[in-house]
Amino acid sequence: MLDAGVHFGHLARKWNPKMAPYIFDQKNGIHIIDLHKSIVKIDEASNVLKQLARSGRKILFVATKKQAKDIVAEKAASVNMPFVTERWPGGMLTNFPTIRKAVKKMNTIDKMIEDGTFDTLAKRERLQITRQRAKLEKNLGSIKDLSRLPSALFVVDVQKEMNAVKEANRLNIPVIAMVDTCCDPTPIDYVIPANDDAAKSIALIMDVVCGAIAEGLSERKLEKEKEAPEQSEDKAPAGKKLRARKNAVKVEDAAVEAAPAAEEEAPVAEAAPVEAAPAAEEKAE
């Protein structure tokens, strides 16, 4: 973490007093973040993200600053999570149905290209649709699989992504964020005090966070594999179950029929010694 520069904060004159509990010292006019507290907070956030991933929920990553967007896009895509790295579309969470309509429009254009309808259009219309598709892909392409509101937000640079944080707070969606010494940690549910300007620092924390999500996803996969055989046994074909029941009934009927025959043979066997007994007494006399 020292090599990645996670401990470097902002200039002391630009600090936010609410970040005081996470500041270790001041050196050359720059605040130094307490890495012991950073480690504790990273572990706490990782556990939360792991549990969310294990339960099959989506975490939306938000980072539009230049040094973070490529790193966040790569790491989020590796764990199959949605992300916003170009521009935060206003009302993306609070007006989610409208955003979904735009995504559906993009999917409709894709279907037109696949079934050949696109080729039948005039050249000008094709050009307009192509430009529209490119714009939608740039802004919303990374969230096309997000069919409902995310269960949590992971934000890099709270000040720059304040609109995203406000929308999440309004909808009571938990926010996990890298918070620098110049930011206000109050609206953040899980604060990770760290340098949010250095690419190495962002990459390091994203590695840890995405590693926790990957663990949660792998555990979910194992649980599903264990449940699959049990469900397949319960969901046996109705024909097989019926045949099994008929066989069981036949076995029971055969047992019931055999029981009286055995009882009838038993008295005959017992009667023979009784009849033989008087004959033996006569001989003895």
C-alpha cells in the first residue's frame, strides 16, 4: 500500500475536518492517511461485497475520472458487474425505467441489424441509427445487463460522483467509496480512506474488492452445483414415480396373498402329530 501511494492525501489546507479520524499525520503540507484504518475499512467493504455477490446481487461501479475509468472498467468487467465510466446520466437510479427504455432501444437496433431490416433502410436513416447506437453504447453499453436497481454502489472520488451518491442515498442504496482527505465521508455507508487520484492506489483497492466479489461468485456457483443433484432427484419424471408406486403395490399384494397360504399349511402340519398320538397309546396298551 505504501508503494502504491494509498497513504497520500490532499493538501492540508484543502482538507475536510470530517476526515480527521482517518488522518495519521501531516508532512510537507500534505495529509497522510492512517493505513491501519484503511486496511480495516477495506476488509469490511470486501466482506459486504462478497456477501452481495454470493446472494446473486449486482454492484454498480462508478468512476468517470481519467486515471480511474480504464482500471475500473477492466476490473468490473472481469467479475461481470455493471459500471459507469463515461458520464453519469442524470436520474440513472431515481429514473431507472427511462434508462431501461434507452437500453431496450439499443437492443432493438441490434435486432434490426441481425434480421436484415437495417439494410432495407435509406442511407440517411442508417447513418442516423448508427450514430444513435454508438452514443447509446458509449453511455449505457456497460449497464445493458442491469435489469433492476443495483444492490450497492462502489464509487471512486466522492466529490466528482456526487450526483451518483445523492441518488443512491435517496433510494437507500448502500454506497462503498474510496474517500480522500478533501471529501465528506458523511453520505458514504462504507468509507475506504485512500488516495483516489493515483492509478496505482485505485488499481490496488480494485484488485482487493474484485477479488472478494469473485470469491462470492465462486461460492454461489458451488452452492448451485450442490443443489442441482438434489433438485433433479426431487423432480423425477411422473412416469417413473408412478411405475415405482405400482411396483410397490404389487409387492405388498403378493405379500398379503402369501400370508394366508402359509397360515393354512401350518395347521395341517400341527394336526399330524395329534392324530398319531392315540395310535401310539393303543399300541402301548
